[in-house]
Amino acid sequence: MLRNYIKIAFRNLWKDKTFTLLNLLGLSTAFAVAVLLGMYAFFELSYDGFHKNKASLYQVYSTEQAPEGIEASEPKSVPFAPALRDEVPGVAKITRYNNKGVLVISGNKELRMSAAYIDPDFFSMFSFPVIKGKEQQPTVDKSTVSITEYAANRIFGTEDALGKTISVITEGVEQLFTVSAIIEDFPDQSSMKFDLALDFSNQAPFSYAEIKDDWSKENHEVYVQLEQGVTAAQFEKGTEPFTQLHYKDEMAAAKRDGAQPDTNGNFKQIRLLPFKDVSYANFDSGIARVEKTMPYLILGVGFLILFIACVNFINMSIAKSSQRLREIGMRKTLGAGTGQLFFQFWGESVLIFLGAALLGGLLAFLLAEPFKTLFSTRASFEAIFTFKIITGFVLGFMLITFIAGGYPALLLSKLGTLQSLKGKLNLTRKNSVRDVLMVVQFGIAILLISGTFVLWQQIDFMRNKNLGFNKEQVISLPLNGKRSDAQVIQLLRNKLQNRSEILNVTAANNILGLGRDGSSMTSQMGFEHQGRVVETHILMVDYDYPETLDMELVAGRSFKRGYASDSLAVLINEKMAAQLHEENPLETRFILDDSLAYQVVGVLKDYNFQKLNTAVAPLTVFLKPNWNMHYAYIKVAPNKAANALALLENTWKEIEPNANFLGSFLDENIDRTFKSEKKMATMITSGSILAIILSCIGLFAISLLIVAQRQKEIGVRKVIGASVLNITVMLSKDFLKLVGISFVIAAPLGWWLAYNWLQNYANHINLTLGVFIAAGLAALIIALVTISLRTIKAAMQNPVKSLRTE
């Protein structure tokens, strides 16, 4: 019996090649897209999931009640972790972690690398296997270094790295280390990546000695592994005496400034964030908020595309069924039961779905590399080859096949014998299931189109927003060579001062945007002013920084050469001026931890020195020309940008012949900060186009079959004087009504989704109704064009031919 079902199913599918091909094309394309988007989404969701201890690993952060609300802080002070381990029960292991850029020298090689300064527990907490050398706690010895396979190949080539000596320069201090272990290269899904691992106390020994007992300098992350049976909530509760002991002055200041305590009467809390969620955490709301919007949104797009393809299959199967009514009638006359007919038609659907799944898998495999290149991802099929995902896929495939294939099969198998033998199935009457499916189908398309419009408008807004500084004619250059930063800046000034392409050279210790070296950093500090705690971001700059970036001064002056007092002068932005609550900010002096009094000499107009999804924060700018600046800024002459960049690269090679040139224009740096938004917009745009194409295929196929069934009616109407326009409207209006209903449902939902997404950005577009009207009109026009391809042809046909045929 089964063999007979399969044989007949193959025969019927082969007999109607067009129907079979359309369904295979639509379903296989949808399956391929769903697999590729699933591969990307599950790769993103699998970050840090490879650690054996992941269930008990946490990042430590703190929250505090401030007058403005709850504030969160990730960085911790040097004595924090040792004290937490000794004073709070439940700590199995703990490590500090500080990732810094360093210069590595070996022989004639000078390489810029990243170094992780860690504690001995690190390698027993995290699953980073040591493949050569000491396998346990390889950084206990302060004179040794562990390096990755990649770093070993860069530094030593094919030579055995173990036992070799390298020189590491950080913050102008050079130290020698012996390679004691080689670490296996990190998985792509690791949020922690570095080239060297060094003992935490090896950070620029002089500065480390100054802050090892200082609770006010917070500059690194802390990770903890809890003892078995201890929950995060229990541990957090146990830290209350710890905060009251070590942060009593800070909490007293918060209380004095009018902050409201939490429900337990505390002004500061130690909190834990599961390590597997670190990559998705956002602390802007005052507490760690895990945001996995993008991967889940991408998964949703894949599901919606698959849904549209299934709707097409259902509608086309029902519409095409009129050609098999006499077959159904004959089978019922000869004794076939409803169950037999159901399995016959469902079997055909299963064959189509199996074929589409195989073709879709092959198509996904062939398109995987172009997909990864287009979306700049290292995702692989390994991300979806897990027991859970494969089981979910198989169950989902069975469910889709049962519903999408089973509904048309059930509908046809339940037809009466007489109705079937007549060979007529009225597709022109109201079909509630078909109509609902088409409304949902075009509603999804409208949602995706409107989402695409909103995404690209937001990206365009961020790209063209006035940031408060010149991003077009300024180059940022990471100072990643062997010379001191101050020496490099002076050499750049000397060599470029007489060149017409270069207008100015300055430096700062933080970068604007995201540089080519992958760096993005800001620094913060707090101090007391007139009995209040004031929090501010800080920036160390050289002379000419505001002038080089064309920043606007709203009051006072900039730093001036020849003013000896400017070593204790600061510039502040408008937000900082507002936070000081001074009638005249230029008369303000405040004392910092170094016990020196700093004078405000100028107020800068607020500018975006952080990512554009955050609001402008208070900023204080210090003049520190001999500081470790890290970044040079070079202003170039208009219309000479290309020549200036080439000139700068050649000059850099003269100054630092062994260091990479990583200069980039600030507009490129800014673009890199919303790379994920552009990636998401491209994916949703692609999904929207595919959704529209699939919807149109289904709409065209249904209109084709309905027009074929109404040939006689069309002929009669033409004979009694109906025009081509009248007939076209008659055939199209029901479909266009469905598109209109789709818009009415999709527009409010799209507005709500877009509004909530935009709340993640302090700087965003104003959402207008025009976006959704445009999406609805686009869907309406596309649907009208699709239907018209057949209806106009039918309306123009000779009525004599139609009446003779019918």
C-alpha cells in the first residue's frame, strides 16, 4: 500500500511540473534562507557557551543609588577581588581581568598585541586549554608569560616558543618574560580574546604599586566562580556587610546628596551577571539588562519567510485542487475512504517538502561562504549541529509538513462524491482560511518593509548627525610603536608642519568612534565638589585638540601655549557645567585625588564622544601633553584627503618602521560603531525582498487559477459591455481588500515594534506615519502589479473564445 501511495504521488507531481517546480522553488529558497539565518543567529547566541564551568561563572558588577537614579559600574579596583574572596562566603575561585594593548619585541620584530593581566585562578575557571607547557596556573610565576598559538606563530614562526624570552612594553615600561605555556587559539564564540596572558601584578609596576591598595581607581573586570550549591541571589545577599565596610564613605555621600536607598536600605550593591550573558549585557539602565534582540530578530525573519512559503503552498494546493476533483470522485466511487485519500494527498506534500528541504540544505551549503562574506560573520554550520537544534528542526519540519500539507489534504479528502464528480470547486466564493493566510502573509511583508525603512533611516540619521566635531577631515592614528607617545607626536608635528596637506596635529588618550585597531575606550572618575559627589568622564589631550576637531567653545577659552597655569586648567562640556550647579562655570575650581586644584577655563559645546546610542555624558578635559596619549589626530586640508593619508602613512613608517599604520578618518570610525545595525538592516532588507517575491509568487498562482475558473463570467460581462478596466477591477478588488486589511493590522504593530527598538538609542529619528504608509503603498502596488499580469490579459481576451471553451 505504501509503495502504491509513493508511486502515485510521484506520478501526480511529475504530471504537473509547473506546480511542483513553483512549490519546490519557493519552499527550498525559504528553507535555505531559514538555515543561513539560523546559522548566524545560533552562532551569536552561543557566545561563551563552551566553558565547562559556565553555570557557575559570573561577572561581578555593582549598582549604586545616585540622586539621578540607579547607576551600574563594571570596572573594579585592584584590592576589590582579593577582599571579596577573603570576606564573602561562597567564592570558589576569582580572577581580575584587564586587557591592554602592548608592544612585544623579539629580535628584530616589533608587534602590537593584546595582553590579558589575570590572576592564577583564571585558567582553572575558563576553558582555554594549555596545549604546551604548564597546564595548571601558567601565570603564577611573575617572570613568565603564556601566549596563544596565533601569537607564537607571529613572534617565533615555526620555532618552538617554549623557554624563549620576549620583551613587553606597556605604558612606557619594558619587562622581560619567559614563555612558559602555549594556549590553544580561542573559539570564534569567545568574548575573551588576547595574545598574551600575564600575572595581574605585572601591569606597569610603578603605576600598579600606586593603586594596589586604592579602592577609588577602578579599571578592570572581575570574574567569580561560585561554590557548588551557592546561588547568585545568596551570594549577592552575602555581600551587604562587604559594601558597608568598604564603601561607607561613598554611601554616606549618596545619602547626603539625596539618593534613595533600595528596599534593604542600602545605597550600593554587589551584583552578579552570568558569564554566558556578558556579550549581550547593557548597563545603561542602571542594572545589567541582557539584550539578545538582534539574533532573535534574525531568527524571526527566517521563520516568517518560511511561514510565507508554507502559506503559498497551502493556497496553491487548494487552488490547484479543482483539476483533481474527478479523480477524487472516482476513487470514492470505487471505495476509497477519507483516510486513504488524506494519506495520498498528504504523501504528495511530504515528498515536496522533503525535496525542498534537501534542495534548501544544498543551496544553504553553496551560499554559506558568500553569506558569511556579505554579513562579515564567522558563523558556521557547527552552530546548528547540536542535539537540541537538530531535534527542534526535525520536530519543526514534521509540524510544518503536517499542517501545510495536511490541511489541503484534509479539505480535499472530505469533499462529497457527487461534488467531486461534477469537477467543480468554487474558488471564487469566500474562503476564510485562504483569506486569513493571505492577510497574515502580506502583513508580514508590510512589517518587514516598514522595519527596513526605519532601520535605514536610523542608520542614515546616525551617519549624518552633527556630532559636535569635524569627522570628515580628521584622521585618527593609534600610537602603537616602540617610541613614547609624546616623542611620536612631536616627530609628526616636525615632519608635517610645512606640508600643505596637513593643517594640525594633536593627541588624546581616548579615541572617537571605533578605530582600525579595534579599540574603543573612555575613562571616568568621581570627586567631591561643594559637598556633592560629581561623576565625569575624563579625557587627557595635547594642545590644539578642540581646534583640530573644530569643536565649539560656548564660554571661555581653549588651552594656550605659554600659559604655565594651564597644567592645572580644564575644559568641561555643557553637561558637566550643568552638573556643577555653578552660576558661572569659568569661576569654578575643584580638587581631585591628587590634592591639586583645577580651574575651569572653557566650556565646550556638548559633542558625542561615546557611541550614538548613549546620551552625551559629563566630560572633563585635562591638558597632559606628556601623558600616554595612545591616539594622534591629524586635521587635513579639504580636497587633499587621499594625498594626506598617503603622506601620513609614509611619515609613520619613517618614525615607526616596525609598527603597523592603522590610520583612519573619523567618519569611518563612527561608521564602525553601528556595524551591527547595518548588518541587521541588510538582513531584514534581504528578508523583505524575499518575502515580497514569495508573496507575489503565491498571489500570482492563485489569481491565475481563479481567472481560469471565471472565464465564462468574464466572457459574458464583456459581451454585455464591460470594459477592460471594469473586469480588471472586478478580478483584483478582493485581493486588494486583503492587502488593505493587512496594512490596518500590520501598521500599528510595526509602529509599536519600531518605537520600542528606537528607545535603545539616545539619538534617534522621530517616528512618523509616513514610513508605514509608504510600506503599505509599496505592498499594495506590488500586489496590484502581480495580479494585473494575469487579470488584464484575461480582460482583453476575445469573449467568443472564452464562451466557446466554457
